[in-house]
Amino acid sequence: MTAESRLAITWLGHGTFLLTSPGGKRILIDPWLTDNPSCPDRFKKIDRVDLVLITHGHFDHIGDAMAIGRSTAASFVGCFEMCAWLETKGLQNLSPMNKGGTQTVAGVRVTMVKAEHTGGFVDGDTIIYLGDPVGYVLGFEGGPTIYFAGDTALFGDMRLIRDLYAPEIGFLPIGDHFTMGPEAAARACEMLGIRQVIPMHYGTFPLLTGTPARLRELVEPLGVSVLELQPGETAQ
């Protein structure tokens, strides 16, 4: 694969990533920038995005969704309830879907899959239900198939994700407490059959104690490589 056809992956800290597809499309996943203590200052404002994917409604995954929707022409993908709520906030380029469905948006083949988590947004003194948490399988023309788990516990249907979609790269939470820790994430790597794992959702807060070093101890003997990024770092 030539340098021009590679997928570029930039970690913006916590569970937020900016991907550049082999075709040059910019995909932002779980936009939490302004108040994200791990996000480098130069990424606090993003002026061009083609596609925004949202996994669930917690503040640390949608904190900048409205601002980005108002300042860019990005298309937004989320579950039906999430997109309905975003529409009430003035966003227009919405492509709602639900688990099991597939659509192509901004040249990216997007499949929505299961996640085990919760998804309420605290608005003042009210918790607003924004649909079930989800993950995504993304297919890029001339690039790899990736699985983005979002926030999740380990679940047995990860084997079905392997059978149906055969992802090569997995983005998995490892922080523990609110999601899988390294031990469960290592088991997820086995179930998914991935060859590379990108750890996320760790280190942002003291409660998130899982580490890439521990994940590496567990998965490298299985032939799975760990791509450990620093916030703001890009890998191709």
C-alpha cells in the first residue's frame, strides 16, 4: 500500500480520534475537544471535517458535537435517538442508523454494531436518553477494515464481528472502571481476530488505571501488535 493510500490515525486523547481516509476524507470519532484535558491545544478547534461518528451520549464523547456541526459541513452518523436530539440543537447533515445497518457516508462504509455500556447525557438536572451505545466497523476503499468499539465491556458477540466483517485493526478501551480493562481487551483481541490494537479511553482521569504496557504484555504473545499513540500523534 502506497503512502497516499494509507489510513492516517490521529489520537486526540481519551476516546476521540481524527482519521484521514485513503481518499482524503477526514473522519472525527466521538468529538470531545474543548474540555478534554488530554487533547492538545492545536486540536481544540477543528475547521474541516467530512464525517463525524458518535458512539454514545456521554459528555466525554459528544462535548463538541454541536459546535462542530454548526461550524463545518460534516455529515453526522449516530443512532436514531442521538440524531433526533442533534436535530433539535440545529444540526442538519444527519444520517441516523441503528445496530446491524450499513450505509456509505463521505465515501466511508459505516456499519453500526453493538456495544455494552450506557448512554445518557446530563442536561442541567435531567439525564436525557440518547439511544443505545454502539460501535462501528468502517471500510475504506483501498484501506483496512477497522473496528471502533467505543466505550464497552467485553461481550461474546465480538466473535460475530470477526466472522461478519473481519476487521484488521481494533480501537479498544482499556481504562477499566467504566469500560474494559487490559485483561478483557486482550480477550477481545482474540475474539475479533485483529492483528493490531489501538488502546484508548485510559489515563485521562485517575480512575482509568489500565495501561498500554499491560495490554502489550497480554497480546503480543498472541501475535497482536499494540499501536500506542500519544495525544496529537499521527500514525499511518
